[in-house]
Amino acid sequence: MQLVDIGANLTHESFRHDFDAVLDRAKHHGVVQLVVTGASRDGSTHALTLAQAHPGTLYATAGVHPHHAIDYDDATDALLRELATHAEVRAVGETGLDYNRNYSPRDVQLAVFERQLQIAVDVQKPLFLHQRDAHHDFIAVLRRYRDRVPAVVVHCFTDTGEALRDYLALDCHIGITGWICDERRGTHLRELVKEIPANRLLIETDAPYLLPRTVRPQPSHRRNEPMFLRHICDEIARDRGESPEHTAANSTAAARAFFGLPSD
Ligand SMILES: [Zn+2]
């Protein structure tokens, strides 16, 4: 079984002390390619560095998360545009809107989201998007750009069926994380995941965040890592009523097509 983790925050400091062991464990659990999320200025540069150091295994995105939108200036825009020219950078993002925490004001988030959408239009690379508690504004902006970008994934989808159908109608891909394993807030996803066409269902850990609550035993450090993608795949397969091998093969093919990754 081969899996692709389309969202791993491997630039996070919690991976610094055992980075190679994390990649080894991932590979041992079938995770053969990973897309390292760039979510800030420095993080996006770091993500590219990691991808360059692990050709064929790690790839990167380049973007600024809505939490950090307040830090986005012309120099950031120029940096993201430069990063996006590199072959290892396979998508623009993580960008989007997050009205759950509002670490950056909403009007700033909207402006910075549009600036990164324009980068994707200009470089013609896919978009890696984040949306939390902001569907109404998010879909309104995305509708204006969708025809001008090659592909879009709404990563870590956690929203309602109505939101899901809006994204599918815009021909978006959907990223599902271990949120689906959360009996407190993710149970609705177990039904919704059946509605996602197999060629548009991507799977991700969002490590080190979102440790699946059904992993046994729970690691004492509470850090999520890419090896748990296999567990997420198994849970999604059960919810969709298909074999883990089937879910894995389809999501891996979809991820490789989306990000232009080689198959071996
Ligand atoms: Zn996110």
C-alpha cells in the first residue's frame, strides 16, 4: 500500500529532534510521498528547503495561513512568488480564511487571501486552501477565481454538507484529516465522506496537529505524525464501505494527479 500525505507541517519545531525517524516511520507505514505545508514566510522557505533535501519524497507548498495574514506585506508577496517558481513547490497556500480564531482581522484575511489567489493564477499552480467558520466569504471569493486556477484542494475539511456540496460543485478536491476520528466534533464527516468522488478525495494528517483520537495506543507526547495516515485511511475506508487498499489506491492516484507527483 502506498499513501501520500498531502498536508504535513514538517517544519514544526516538534519534528526537529527526530526528523529522519519520523520519515522512516512514515515510509514503514506506506506513506511514500508527503507535501510539506508552507504556512508562513519562514515556514514556506523552510518547506522548500526540506523538499530540496528529500527529492522524490518531500514536496512543498508556499503560502501564508490566515492566522498570519497580518504579517503579509509586499516583501512576503514577492517571496511567495519566487518560491512558487521552484519545481518542488507544488501548490500555492496554505491560504484561506479562519474566522474561528480571528488572529488576523477579517478584512486583512480577505485581502491576503486574494493576493495569494492571484499568485496561483499567475504561476498556474494548484491552491491549498484552509477554511474555518468562514464558508460564506470563502466561497464567494473562490467563485471569482476558480476558472483561472488549475486545481483547488480545500484541506482539512470539517464543515457542513452544504459547504461540501458547494466545493464539489466548483470542482474542488477535498482533504480529510484525522478530524473524522473525533467523536466530539467529527462524526458528521463519517457520512459526508461518502459523497466525495474517489478521484477528488485526498487524505492528510496535518501533523503535528490533529492526532487521531482513535489511534491506539495514544502516543504519550500527543504529537501527530505522518505514519498515522494509514489509520486515517482505514477509518475513511470503513466509512465509505470499501477496502483500505481501494481507498489508498484511489487517494494516492488523486494526490499524484493533483500535485503532479511521480509514481514509482
Ligand atoms: Zn489548515
